Amino acid sequence: MSLSRTNCGFARRLALAAGLAILLATAPFAQAQDKTVELKLSHWVPPTHPLQKAMQEWGASVEKASNGTIKFKIFPSQQLGKAFDHYDMARDGIADFTYVNPGYQPGRFPIISAGELPFLIGDAKGGIRAIDLWYRKYAATEMKDTKYCFSFILDPLTFHSKTKKIVVPGDIKGMKIRPSQGTVAAWVTLLGGTNVQASATELRDVLEKGVADAATFPWGSVPLLGVDKVTKYHMDAPLHTVTFQWLMSPKTYAAMSPAQKKVIDDHCTNDWAAQFASPWADYERAGLEKVRALPGHEVYKITDAQLAEWRTSAEPLRKKWADDVSKAGGNADVIMKELNATLAQFKAAY
């Protein structure tokens, strides 16, 4: 073999090794050089609410997983916009992530409102996983203006009143009720009551001023948001829940690097839905005993016969939901069958 051929082969191997070294050296550097993003995380409850801590832990995990290239700042208490506007805020990029109650806009999201139906979901923790897993394929079309992260639910809600005990459906007639979501609003109308629109943080004010007589609300939030100061009677019966979404601005997601997008995707999972919302469910459930211990408050149970009346009174809501889904082009029978199967899988059915 000639010396020139030997030198040529050596030069090729040297060049290959040098190129590989450069590639290995610059690969992590390129990731480290991702443009730093600061996410605006928006919600509409006070910073003392359990949701604030959930967002802090979620954001801190995102920041760590991105090697510090994704940072976050939380904006509580409607600082960036009203509670009712949070879906559109994600769509329009006013905030990068928003906490959404789709029931604040009745009729806009007919499929997810299945989760609002009374006497459907009985267990919050299993229900969180079930609702998120079931809704993922429908969110792609029903909430297509945003990037879906995950869904979750509240611990079941009940009636809290300042004027009288609500025992049977007939007691709603003539009352002014603040409903927690659109399906309950339809229920109130069906029973002869009048709906008062107000966000959770506005509830104490509307009750105090007599704009509303009662509300459906979760237990822990009664003392947290001062609703105990303006109510006296509390029905101890889990009637329904509320669905929520954690949604992202698609513009923000599109502007991220592939590595950053993967971090977000890894934090928008069914496991994260449970991790995010389960402590809040525990907090709300623990509120029952807190309210029971308050002086001047009456926490009362209803009989099996009275519960049967409530269940019968809510039956038309299922038909209304099915009609709304059909009008939007969905197959209500299939969708409800899938939801019931997923609730059964997680042992979360009422």
C-alpha cells in the first residue's frame, strides 16, 4: 500500500472523527440555546386557592424539564381577564395557559357538558382521569382553537342557601340561583327558578346583595371564598360536578422549539391531570366537615325518596344534552356510551 493512500485514509478517518465530535459537542448546546419562553398562566380564583399551588408545581416541573428555557408566571384573580373569557384568552394568546370552565358559556361546548350532568359522576379522583381520557379525542375538534392540555373535575357540588332549606326540586320554584355551570342553569330553569350569572369569586357579593338566594358550590370553597358569611343552609348530597380544562395558546406552542414542545406534551397527560387536580378534590371534600363545624350553619341530609325526586327532575337534562350534541353533528349515543365505559373503568360512576 502506498504512503499516499495510507495518508488519505487516515485523513478521512480524522475528518469523520472531528465531525462526530463537533456534532456531539453542539447537540446539547443547541438545546441549551433554545429561546427562553416565559409562560403566562392565568386563572380567576384567589392565590390562596388550591389551584394556585397546583399551577406552581406544574410550572416548576415544566421549567426543570426544559433546563430553564421555559419559565412561568401565574396571574390569579382575573388579572388578565374575566373568568368567562378564559377560553378565548387562550385562543387569542392573551395568556399562554388558561383555566377554563366551559359551563360558563352554555351551548358552546356541547360534548364536554356531558360531564356536567347530575348524578353521572360520583367519585372525583377517578372522575378526573375518566373525563380527561374520554374527552381527549373530542377536544381536538370541540376546542380546536386552542392546544388541549388536560381536563379535570371538581368534587361533587350541592346547594348552599341563605334563605331556606332546599330539600326537594319544588323548593327551587321562585328562587334566584347561581348555577355552577350551564347544565345546572338549565335545571334551575326547568324547576321554575331564575339563574344569576356570576363567577365563583363573585358569588359572595351576589348573595350578600340579595341578587341570588342560593348557589351550587363545592364544600371547601364555601369558607375559602367567604360564601359561609352569606349562607346558612347546606344540602349534604352530591348532585353534580363541574368540568374544567387547562388549555394552551396554539400561537405560543407553535413558536416553541421541538425540545420545548416535547416538555409541554409530557406535561399535558392523563397522569398530570390527576396530579394537578386530585389535591383540590381532597380540599373540597374536607370542606364538608369545616362547614358542619361552623356556628349558625345547618348541614342536612335528604331522604332516599327526596333524592329519587331530584334524579327524576334531572332526566330531561340528558335528552337536552343529546339533542345539543346531535345538532352539533355528534353521535350522542356513542359519546355517552364511551363516557360511561370510561367512568366504569375508573370506578367513578355515580
